[in-house]
Amino acid sequence: MTSYYDVVLGLIPLSLAGLTAALVAGGLPSAVAVPLASTVAVGVIGHAMFVNGPDAETPETGPAAE
């Protein structure tokens, strides 16, 4: 079963390689296509870190806390 973070890890290289190739095939020079594609990858990473960040797990308190 894949989690959200597994998908994020797959989207990072996919966006870098796929969007760069698509933009170069669309006529943009690679000096422009790579920064544009990396901006999308940074957006994916930022979403995973700040918008849908991992939840902090609380440790089990045990019977002494009851």
C-alpha cells in the first residue's frame, strides 16, 4: 500500500525529468526548462513538508499516567 510520501518521492524525479523533457520538446532551451521543472519539484517537496506535513506521533504514556 503506497502512502502519500511514497507518491511524493516518485513525483520528485518524475517532475524533474518529465517536465524538463516536455519543455525542451516544446521548444524551450534547457537552460530555461530545468529551472522551471525544478520549481515544480520544490513545490511538491514544500507541499509534503508544510501543507501536508507528517504528524508527530505521541509516545505511549503507559499505566503510570492514568
